[in-house]
Amino acid sequence: MRKIFLEEAGSLYQRRALRYLLIFLEPMTAFAIATLINAFILYLLRYDPLEVYSVMFLTGYSDIHYLFIKSSPYIATGLAFSTPFLAGIFNIGGEGQLYVGALTALLASYVSRNFLISILTGSIAGALLSGLIAFLRVYRNVNEVVTAIMLNWIMYYITSYIITVYIYDPFAPYQSRPVPREAVINPDLMFIISVFTALIIYIVLFYTSIGYMMRVVGRSFRSAVYSGINIKRIMILSMMIGGGSAGLGGALIPLGTSPHVLDNTMSALYGVGFMGIGIGLLGRNNPIGIIIASIFISGLIIGGQNVERIIGAPPEVVDVIIGITIVMLAIPYILRNILAKRGVYI
Amino acid sequence: MSRRPIIQMIGIEKIYPDGQYALRGVDFEVFEGEIHGILGENGAGKTTLMRILYGEIRPTRGRIFVRGREVRFSGPWDAIREGIGMVYQHFSLIPSFTVRENLYLSMLSMNKKIRREDIDEIAREYGEMIGFKISLDEVVEDLPIGVQQKIEILKTLMRGARILILDEPTSVLSPLETVELFKILRRLKESGYTIIYITHKLREIKGLTDRVTIMRRGRVVSVVETDKVSEEELAKMMIGSEEFVFKRSEVKRKEKTEKRRILEIRGVSVVDDKGVEKVREVYLEIFNGEILGLAGVQGNGQKELAEAIAGIKKVSRGRIFFNGLDITDLDVRERYRLGISYVPDSRGEALIYNMNLVENFILTSLERYMNSLKIIDWRRVRKDLLKAVERFDIKTRSLDLDVRFLSGGNQQKLIIAREFSRDPKLLIVSEPTHGLDIMSTIYVRDLLRKFRDSGRGVLLISSDLDEIYELSDRIAVINRGRIVITGDPKELPPEKIGYYIGI
């Protein structure tokens, strides 16, 4: 045994170095390809790719403070996708869980005037909503993707309805009354809370029995059955952790970003939950990776807003650029997963 | 027999992306019209070599010639076009389809214009050649394994294969089915087909093949004409003379002190997911210091019975007692904690292939490595695992390697190491040496004996009668979910067991 270790030690380290190099090279290559495709699209649309890129990357990452604040809800929704994903459930309902988290946190802030209670309310609401999806999947065999998509829209309109009918601001009826001043949180705290949540989930996933069981369920259903893991419970739990995280992200937005209101088209929230799917995949379903991916994507989003402002490209063009970048970066990971299912491991 | 090589593989090397060497420069040659055996232990590279020939994996280096012409396969379809066909250990038939539909599907990939009606004709023609008759309307999953295998062979022939590769074809067959398979293979040889036969069973090599290529650790050790060597010589070449310890360890049997019942199964029935009763009113007892061998052809309720004892499947009737305690209503984890351990026949069940050794090591003993905060003490896991790795001689480059990269024997050792380190009172073990090489087989059987001699109980489920006789203190035969006979191995000769297995 020891002999084998020694014999191959040199090559083992070489291999390890190679593997780390690959981890670095892979996204760089994917990013380079995305940049080329985007340049071509921009060229076709008669924008100067170099100008667009220079605005996007120079302004996107220049304000670190704003970058971190912007990335906070994305960290939460990224976790909302990845945690259940590791246990083998596809949580595409981060968007709905985000809405319900934002709405309930807002409502709770009116009553409690306390940010902690508001955040907790938002998280619990998100967890319950995702729990419902998981419950239907586990006990009624209803596909979680279908339920989640329907619930996303249901939550969108319920939230919109409640804002317009019950909690509208008399001076600006398209939006809600603002969060009471006592419950407003410092934007920096948003980032700290999100990163802290990611770290907690990291520990849960890789250092606790619950996290271990989740990963077993996600990787081998048969082994989970064999080892006596309560699969139903674990699946629901993983989904609720995810939903709780999305709810948290939703709560942070009205509490932490001015003007501390929700409007009836959910402009501050719309898409943040869906972006979590891309971020989760980009972060390789690892909480630490998700933090990095969120910051990266947030920079693109900020830079993209500046592209709109300075160059005058419509937001759709910017969305295309971000979309292609995410897809390209996710391809190696998805490809590896598909190949692994066929028994090919790279 | 013509001496013209139909296949030549020269200097084949295969290095996997993780740096593992599967083949280290192999030259391989098959003559037209012969049955050519490839003999080697698990992990010797037999299957890898053949998957390269079949175009399924690409060699890192090396050249392949078919009928003297160099070929470069980008996939099995290219190999099929050259007349090479492969029959796998695990079949590639669709279970819910009929035989005709399966054959149609496979022919469709060769000829888009073929009609379903044409299948009958072609199937009959080839069926007659190998002496195999079947109604094409049968649904595949209802057929016995041996028949499914014949369909698989038929399918390969219908696709125009002239060179057949069979990968350990008898590992899933009963002795009678094996005899029939050999008949078919000999008939094929008479009709001019070339057959490559992968196995690690010496008897099959001797009984079937014309020539044999012996492989060890990714290299060809020797190529010989089969009738010029003895089984012992073959064994020596296969495992390497320095390691050749064919002697069975002789563990002294302790006199049974006090007969204590460890497990008692009272009238247990188990119904599977489809509502079929797989285990029917089974009564069994296992005492301490005893190996109870459960013989039978696979699929006669063994798995369901084992799962019922482990708690994975609920019983529909009956009670199970463990050390006098009624465990019928306990869940799997509680039973494992009480000291029941289960090693299933499928390694993909007991191991999570894409997790590393460390993570796999705690699958059934999570509680032992958790502190009060339910945090896993990975450092302690590693320490225990390292001990187990040394004690059970598990060959791995690193503890952080995903277990899918281990050879079958080492995977099995890891499972056994994990279960033994839990110190169970009762071990249910199913096909423990299935697919293992001789060294690992001897080792695993020794472990089971030692386990028994330390005063604990073993339920040994095996379709290998040799194994049952070698290990068991008592034998029970299961047939269609019923225990048809139990008794002392001395009073139950193989013919009698064979009769009860087959009725």
C-alpha cells in the first residue's frame, strides 16, 4: 500500500497540478469563445465590439462596493438552485420563492419594524413554498419543474395583486409603501448575510450527515435506498434549504436596496431567481463557486447597464451577451454531467 | 483451421485521462475460424482491449488490422460494418419490448428500409443456424437470462457479425445454460465464425477455446494453444508465479460452544413493486458461528429476502427476529445499528461510484463518525479507512479517488472492509466473489470463514455451487421464492441440490 503511494507520488502531484490548471483553463477557454461569439453578434448589429467590451468590463467591475451589493441576491438564488440539485431535485422555482420572500419580508417589516424578523419571515415563506413543490414531487409524483413554473407565475401575480390592492403607496400607487426606517439594513449587510449563508450551506453539504445524505441521494438513488437514507425527507429538506435561501434573497432586496419598496411589475426582482440557475451551474454547484459566479455575473449586469446608458444599445442586446457568456461557461460542466451518465468520465 | 489472422492488434496502449494505465502495449492476434480465449484476472485489461477492438474506446497508441487492412474505428458502428460484434455481460435489450421489436430496433440501425415482417425471416434463418427457436412475440423481460443472452447473440449475428466478442458470458448463467451456450458457440465455429471469449474461468478456457491469450496487468503474458497446457499452468500464467498461492487456507473450525439463534425468519413473504410475490412464506434460522448457504438460480427471491432482512423491502407477511428481538418494523438504519450488515450483489448499490473512498466508507456507519452536532469527523474517517485499506490490501492511488476508478476486486474489498469495520453480528452477503479474480476470491472466502469462526452468523447467497459447498455449514435452496430444502452439506450432494434448484 505504502509502496504504491510512494511509487506514484510524483506523477500524482503532476496530475493534481494538471487538474488545477484545467479547472482554471476550462472557464477561460469557454469565456474566450463566448467573447468571440458576442463580438460577432455585436458586429452584425453594428455595434463596435471593442467599445462595448471596454465599457462593460471597465465599468462593470470598477465599483467593488456596488458589485458586492449587487451580487448578494444572486448568491442566494444560486444556492436555491444548487442545494436541491445536489440532492437530485431541479429547483426552477427560485423566482417564485424570491417573490414570496420579498413580499412576506416587506409585510413583516411593516408589523415588526425589525429587519431580523423580516428576513426570517421571508426565508421561511420561501422554504414553505419550495417545500410544497418537493412535497408534491415526493408524495404525489408531480414533476417539480412543472409545479415550480406554475407557482412562479402564481406568486408573481399574487405579489403584484397584494401590492396594488393592499399595500400601495398613496403617492405612487404602482408601488408599495416603503420598508419602515427601523427595519432598513445597510447594503453591506446584504453581502455579509449572503456570503454567510453560502458558507453555512457549504458546511452543511460537506461536513454534516444531512449534507452527506443529500449528496448520496443526488448521486445514487440505489445506494441511498441500500444505506437506509430517508430519501423523501432528504429531498424535501434540500428543497426547503434552497427555497429558504431564495426567500432570503428576496427579503434582502426591499430591505437593503433603496427605495426599499416593491413595485407591481417586480422590476427589482424579476429574473433574479432564474439567473440563480445559471449562477448555480456556473459555480459548479458549490457554494464557494456560487459566490464567485455571482460576483462575476453581477459585474456583467452592471457593465451591461452602462453599455445601455453610454452606447445606447438596447437592454436585449446586453441580455444576449450575458446569456451567451453563461451558456458557454456552463457547457463544459453540463457536458461532463451528461457524459458521466453514459459512463464516460473526463 | 486456416492460420490466417483475421484480427491483428499491434502495440495497443490505453492510458485513461486520470493517468491510469489500462493497457501497456498489447499485441493480439486472432485466426479466422477459431475460438480464441482471453484469460486474465479482473483489471488485467481484457475488456478494455476488446472494447477498443469494438470501437467503443479509442486506444492511446497502437494499430488495428482486420483481414490485413488497417482500420480506425470512430465508434461501434464502424466495427459492426467490419463484421465485428460484441455481446456484453449486461445485455443491451429493451426489457419491455418484444423479441421482434428488439431485433427490429437493432436492424434499423443497419438498414433504414427494413420492415418488421423481414425480421421473422432473418431471425429464423440465423436461429436455425445456431439451433435456437423462440417466439418473437415474447416480451424480453419475461424470458430467462439464458434466453435473453441467446437473443443478444442472435441480434449480433443478424447484424452481419462474423467475429463475435463475448465478455464473461457465463457469469449470469446457470450451469445448464452454460452448456447450451457452449453448444451454440461450437456450432458457430463450425459455420466459420470467429469467436473471442473473455473470461477468468480456467475450466471454460480449457473446455471451449482453441487458443488463449493470457493477460496480466495490462500486458499479454503469453499466447498458447489450449490443449497443450494444463489448468494449473494457465492459472500460474494468469496470476503470476510469485503470487501463486492456490492452497486454500485451512482455518480450524472451533467446536460450537453454545448454539444461539442470531436470526429467525418466520413465515416471511415479500411482494415486489409490481405486486408479484417474490418470497413466499420463508422460514429460516441462522445460528452463531455458522454460514448458511442459500443456493439457487439468480432471480428466485434471494435479493428480496436479503432486502427484507436488511429492512430495505417491507415484508407482506411474517416476522423477523434478530437476537430474539422482533425487528420487522425497524427501518434499515436501526437494523444496521443493531449489527446487521448487508453486502448486495450489485456493487453499484453498495458504493456510490462518483464519490471517493472516504465518502463511501461512511455510507452505512454515518452515526459512528458524527459528533453531537451531527458534524462528520472526516479526519477520523480517513484514519480508519487507511487502516482498512492496509488490512484488506485495497489497491488505490489515493483515498480521494472516486471508487469508479477502482477495479472490481478492490471495490468489493472496500465494501467488505467497510462492513467488517462496523463489527456486525450478522452478515448477509450476496454473490461475494462474483467477477473477482482468484486471489481476491480466496481472500474474500477466507474473510467470511474467519468472520464465522469469531462466532457470528453469515447468510451466504450465491448462485455458484462450488462457493456454497466450500463455505457453508448448512445449505438451503431457494426456488421461486420458497425454501425447498435445508440440510447439512454432507447429506446433500450437488446432484440433489441441482435437482432442487432446477425443479
